[in-house]
Amino acid sequence: MPLINYITRVQFGYGALELLADELALAKIDRALIVSDKPISALGMVERVRALVGNKVAGIYDETPGNPNEVAVRAATELFISSGADGLIAIGGGSALDLAKAVAVMAAHDGPLKTFAAIEGGTEKIPAKTFPVIAIPTTSGTGSEVGRGAIIILEDGRKVGLLSNYLVPKAAICDPELTLSLPAMLTAATGMDAISHCIETYLAPSFNPPADGIALEGLRRAWGHLAAATSEPGNREARLNMSIAATMGAMSFQKGLGCVHSLSHSLGGLNPKLHHGTLNAIFLPAVLEFNRSAQTVVEEDKFSRLAHAMGLAGPDDVVPAVEAMTRRIGLPVKLSELGVEDSLFPAIIAGALKDHTHKTNPREASHEDYQAMLSRSY
């Protein structure tokens, strides 16, 4: 089984779940709280994890909502403390993984959750005294299993990021077998999430050539296999490539993301029922057009490299190809298809301007720029 030791330990491949007990021991977790959700429990995956680690399980929290929120964080933290847990096993999509990371912070530190939000200056308030997490993704999208962030909706409605190197899981167990039962629409939405990560992080302006290389290779794999993974759920090769592409997207987005995510975070906070990956797919064309409209010769070459990774003829084909892929895999391409009213635009823009990913877009966006992007996406 290949071991990737980039940001964290990554056990990758079919059958990797069998290594869970070993990784628990390496992380020095003796009593783990399992964090998951009801659909994953219904599929028997939580019980499978329990069977693998036996008496190492201190308790189970499987009430993670579709978009993790502060109420759920508090409930899971209370169970963590009352059960005497000293670490967490998170199994599920990005929501369960992010919730577990938030619990790892809140169980170790005093103060309201917003204290640790990046936009509140909370990154420096998350020290090493944070409980260890083993992350087991069952979707191929967020890459939270190797990321240093957790996205949580606060009680005041803001969708914020907790960001710290101390939030990176001690180990990620990426077993593509766990994604074989993922429904087509979730495969599509989470897959576009992975694609948006690879594209946005590659375009982010900070200097990080290793991350650029990982992002482009992750994009190549995701772009080449998403349609098959969506239409052929049992396609093991497609599922494997989507799984590693999601992990690669998050390995690389230490560079930063951009306006796709600032818009998605803001709208997702206003309406938690909307899927983050679907929103990313909808916003991606407008943001790409905005970023490309002010490119230098060097930056224009970035769009050529995106096109090459996607198997396209040239940079002019990138935006149409993204829209065509979104339609092909059955996702909506406009906000109006989701029932989003344009009356929400001012609130979306206000949230986007405050989001931590707004600052790492390759071109600074104004209020008017966001208005234009929303109109283009409507």
C-alpha cells in the first residue's frame, strides 16, 4: 500500500481501511469518538469502523448535518468530553471531517467557536493542544482529510473557516471502495468541488510550484474520470482517480483559493441546504472569466496549462468546457435553477468580501465585480 507523506500520512488504495487500527496506534489514540452522519451509519460504515478498532471506541456521534454548524459542534464536543475520548475518527464527507476538526479544537480550548475563525484572527489561537483526528473520506471532493481547515456555519449565520496546521488530521485513510455507493448527484457535486479546488489553487498568486504541480495532476485525473464515476458508479478505476484527485486538490490548496469559494461560502451560510460543490460548479465559469480578463502574459500561460491538463485545444476552451461538464454530469448551471433569488445578492456579496478565500484570488474583486459574477451565474 503506497504511503504519501506530504502534509499528513495518507494511506491510499482499495483495502486501506484495514490499516485503521495501525494508524490509531501511531496517533496515540486510545479512546476515539467516531464522528459521522446518519446516511453513513445506515450504510454500515460506522459499524465497520467499530469492528476494526474494538474497544478503542469511546462513543459515536452520527448527527452531522449536511453543512456542519455550531450547534452540532457543541453537541459532539459534549459527547467527546463526557465519553473520556482522547481523539477522533471522522468517517464521511467533508461535513463529518470538518465537524471532527472543530471538535478537536473546542474540546481542548475555552471560548466560543467564532474565537477560532480565521476572519476573527483565530488561527493563532489554535495551538498544538488540539486532539488528534483520523480522517476517512467517503466522498471525492473536499479533501478535508489532508486539509488544515474546517468550514463551519456559526450561530450568527456566517460560514467561516477554522484554519491551522494543528487541524491537519494525523492520518488520512483514503479507500476508494467507500465511495462506490455514492449516488450519482453527490458524485457529480463532490467531483466538481475537487475540480474547483485544483483550478482555484493553481491560479492563486502565491509562489508554490510543488502545489501547482499537484493541482494540475489532480485536475487531469478528476477531469478525465468524473463523467465515468458519475455514470458508472461501480467503475473502480474512475473512483480511484477521483479519490486521489480530491486528496491532491486539498494538498495543493494550502496556496489559497479564490472568489469561487468566497461566493460559495457566503451563499452556503445563507442557505445551508445548498451543496457546496454544486455552488462551486455554478460560480466557476464567471470567476474564471473575471480572473482571465486581467491576466498578464505569464498568467495567460496558466490558462493554457489548465487547458492542457483538461485535454482541451487552448485557453479559450476552458470556460465552455467547465459549463459543458457541469451539464453533462447532471448539475444545474445557474443559481436560478436552485431557486436562489437575486434579492440575496447584497448579502452574498457582503459575506464574500469578508471571506478568507477572497484575499487569495489572483485578482482583487470589488463589490461591483461580485455583482457581475453573480449576474453571470444567475
